[in-house]
Amino acid sequence: MVLVLAVMTMVAFINVVTRYFIRFSLAFTEEIVVSLFVWLTLLGTAVAFRQGSHLGFSFLVDRCPKSVQRTAIWLAALLGIVLFAFLIYFGIGQIQSERQLGTTSESLAIPQWWYTAGIPVFGLLIIVRIVEGAIAADRKVRS
Amino acid sequence: MDSGILLFGLFFLFLLINVPIITAIGIPSLLFLWYFNLGIQVTAANIYANIAKFPLLAIPFFILAGFIMDKVGLSRGLVRFLNLLIGPVTGGLGLVTVAGCVLFGAISGTGPADTAAIGTVMIPAMVKRGYNIGFAAALVAAAATTDVLIPPSVAFVVFGVITEASIPRLFAAGVVPGLLMGLALIAPVWWISRKNGWGGDRWGTWAEIGQAAWEAKWGLMAPVIILGGIYGGIFTPTEAAVIAVVYGILFGVAVERNFGWQDLYETLRGAAVSTSVVMIVVAFAGLFSWTGSTMGVMDRVTKGLLGLTQNPIIILLLLNVMLIIAGMLLDAISIYYVFLPIFLPLMKQFHWDPVWFGVMMTVNLAIGTITPPVAVNLYVASNISGASMNEVSRWVMPFFVALVAALLLVTYIPALSLWLPDLLGVK
């Protein structure tokens, strides 16, 4: 994740420099940076699930008994898993159709599914982190 | 029952039981896409496309720039300079906080980043001078709302991407309203400080002020480079954000000599997670927005609003009340995606300028960052200061009232927003 953001920043900076000084815009950098951006978002989402730092409305639940809090934690985790399981499923469907149609990316003309592959791969990671995050939150409530 | 009520109702229900916003907004969207056969197969492509937009790239870079500027202590120089300039008057440190947040707002793109950068310096300083800790924390949170309006601004980037309004024009339009919000805060600061006898340090001599200004020059230069670059037509907002990152790193490495590999790693990591928390909301709230529009729910809500009244003044008031309430429960990004499909037809019907409308909505959502229970700025300020959320929430009330007064001015006097971009001739 750190590496992805570092690479994005460097590539984007190089593009500013080249565009400004040699008046030559490297169009393919945009494609790379934008695609890495999607990966970055998914990777960071996984970390944020583990840390429990996704935005939410904890006001009511925090004032409920512990049993309710624990139920809410696991219900939220379950819904999260369902959501990303669907995303993985449709992501794989997307990859299959891109491979069949031989879709290639706009400027680098590499197979589009290389980029799309990030969705199922990192989606799986997100599901793992959702479970870990729920276990950690559950432990915190019980103690 | 109207399917729209079910769509929104399910979202709201999940929200109440502390399901993360992305899940709470994503599950109903999927359910309805499937049930009404609206093309659930494209979900992955939709999510991908919502994130993979070039203008949105300004977000990670501005967030990273904010993390770096905070780490290298660019805010300390600014605060020292302001303190010598205006510190000793009644409520002086409070005024320094307001001015500091406004200035740092011209470097950073989000309110919580501003709260953290100025708060870590000013809250201890105010507490040391006898200011109440709840007051100090609430004030920093309230003053940092100006950051959302003062360019650069992540919120304007998202608004611009959704409505296709010009982002540089939005940036310029936010300046005067942002300053106005800062000015509005002066009254409660002065009044409360006078009642409690809170002041500041001694006056700085001109030599000291000059020296502090010179020492703060790198901090003061940052907004000049970022904004000058955008309005000089040199950079796009995304490029300016990249330049801000590089500027911050150079400042840390070459001037302050306090930025090493470990710091680089930590700021990259922090910025990556913060960015993702915003962007995944963009992705799923975008899906929700698309689902609602495709189902025709958003149109029906618009028609319902117009059924209540056709008077634009009252409609604007209604919209603001809706947004204030939404701001208590949701973050700004979700609100843009959920509400803009409802508001866009109204903008067309009443011939509202999208840039002015964006500024009005953004002022409102900036206020949403200090209205509990969901209030990111208060949360950050409470964490930094150690004051409880309850205490901070109590003290924030007078600032909330002042900011709402500024909101009303921005709502009913469009010239406040549009004057500067017109003057600069920003398209």
C-alpha cells in the first residue's frame, strides 16, 4: 500500500516535470496512476477494516449493553463479507468478459483484466481483514 | 410501499446499528440492483470507474501533502508569527487558532488534517494560558471547518467530479466564504474569552514579528505556490497537489532536517489509509447514487420537494435544514453522492449557478464535521486534547451558531462566492 502510493506520487511528479519542462505529456502515466489508485483504495480499505477506522455511526450502539454491541459487530462484519463477496464475484465475471473480448487498456494496450484483477485479489484480502477487525472489536467489548 | 423508502430506509437502519457507511450504503444498492434487474453484473465495473477518475487523484496527493506538512511542522512557524502579531488581545490565542486554521487551510485539503496540525500546537498553548480545554478543542474543530472551503479542498474535488463544475472555479469561489466563516468565529471567541478573562502573551516588537514572518516564509510560500500555480494556469489541481507533496518533503529534508525515511513511510501509510477511507465511500456511495437514479427514486424525491413549495428561498432553507441534519449522521462525501442527484434537477429548474450551489452545500457539510454524533473534526480534537466528546460537543454550540450565520449569508448572497472567480476570470 505504501509502495503503491509512493509509486503513484513519483510517476505523477515525473509527469508534471516532463510536461512542464519538455512540453511532453506522458499519457500512459495517467493510466498507470489511475489504475494504481483503484488498487490503493482497496488495499487501504483492508487496513482500515482491520483498524476499525471506517466511518460509521457508533453513537447508539455504544450506549447499548455488551451483548447488543457484540451482535452489531458481527452483523456488520457479516454484511461487509457479503458485500465484498459479491464484488469479488462480479469482478471475476468482469475479468472473464474482458478476456473473452480481448479488451486492452487505452494507452498502454495491455490486457485490461490485469488491472481488474485487483478487485478479486484485494477483495479477498478485505474479507480477511473484516474478520480480523471484528475479532479485535469483539475482544475489546468483552474485556 | 415506495421502493425508494425501502432503499433509503435500509441504508438508514444499517447506519443506526453501526454498520460502516460503505457496507450500509453498498448492501441496499446491490439488493435493489438485483431485485429490479438493473444490471447487477456491472457492479465491479461501476465501482472501478467511480474511483478511476483523473481529477480524483488530487485527493490522495492533497491528503499526503497535509500529512507531510503536519509532520515537518510547517504549522508551527505560522502559529508563532500569528501569535506575535495578534496574540495579546482578549481571546488572543483563540484568534490565533482561527487565523492559523485558515492559513493552514490554504495548504491542506481536509478539515481533520487542519484540526490535527493546528490543534497539536494550539490546544496545549491555550490550556497553558488558562483557557478551558473543552473550549480549546471545540474552537480548533470549528476553525478547521474553514479548511474545507479554503482551497485546496478535497470536498470541492468530489463536488466537481459529480456535477462536472469547474474545480479551479470552485476553489476560487470558496475563498471568501471560508474567510467569512473564520470572521464569524471571532465574535463567540471574543465574547467567551472576555467573560472568562482569557488573553494571550505580550505583544511582539516589529523586529520580532519581522523575524517570525521570515522564519515562517516556507509555510507562507506553500499556498502561494499551490494556488498561484493553479490560477497562473501552470498546474491542474492534481498537479498542484503533487507539487505540494514534493514541496513539503523538500522543506522537511532541506530546511527543517526532520524528515527521514521512517517519516516518509509513516506519512505515506497514514495518507494511504485516509485516502482509502474517503475513496471507498466515493466508490460505494457512487453505486448507491446510480442505483437510486436508475430506479427513479431521486426524481421522485425532487418532485416531492417541489410539491411542497415552488419558492426558491424556502426551498434553499429546506435544503440547508436537510443537509444540517444529514451532516449529523453522515460524512460529506456520502452526502454529495446521496443528495446531489436530488438537487441537480432543482439547480436546473431555478437556474442556480452550480459553483455557488457547490459552495453553499460545502459550507453546510463543513459545519457537519462539528455536529455530533458523527463529527470528524470534534473526534480528532477530542483525541488530541484528551477532553471527552461530550465536553467538546457542549463547547462547540456557540461556534456552530456563528457558522450557521455565515452559511445563511453564503446561501442568500451568491456574490460572496462568485465575486472572486469572476474577478480572476477563472473558468
